[in-house]
Amino acid sequence: MALQESDKELKQNETELTEFIKKDEEETQRTVQEMENETKKKKDKEAQIKKIESEINSLKSDINKNLDILNTQEEYKNFLGQLGS
């Protein structure tokens, strides 16, 4: 009788352990998938930030070129104004 009870308890423990391991593996898979998704999102955001920074730098360069042109035009304007005086 005691041997049968012990065998039954051992089988129950084995079943519970197997279920625990299965649930743990599933949770691990979900966690890994979530981490991969978050990593992809982070890389996408970083790429987006780099693109925007590049666009900002390009616009700053254009602004500086336009300011140089404006300064040159103002010098010509002043020069022509002095000639007309």
C-alpha cells in the first residue's frame, strides 16, 4: 500500500514538474519575443532620430548659405547706395 501511494505521489510530482517546466518555457519564449520587439522598436526610433538630425543639419547648412547670400547682397546694396549718393 505504501509503495503504491509513494509511486502515485511520485507520478503526481512528475506531472506537476513537467507542467511547471512547460509554463516556464512558454513564459521565456514570450519574454524573448517581447525583448526582440522592443529592440526592433528601439533601433527604428534610433534610425528615425538619425534621419531627423541629418535633416536638421541640412537645414542649418541651407540657412547659413542663405545668410551668406543675404550678407553679400546687403554689401552690394550698400556699395550701390554709396555710388548713387
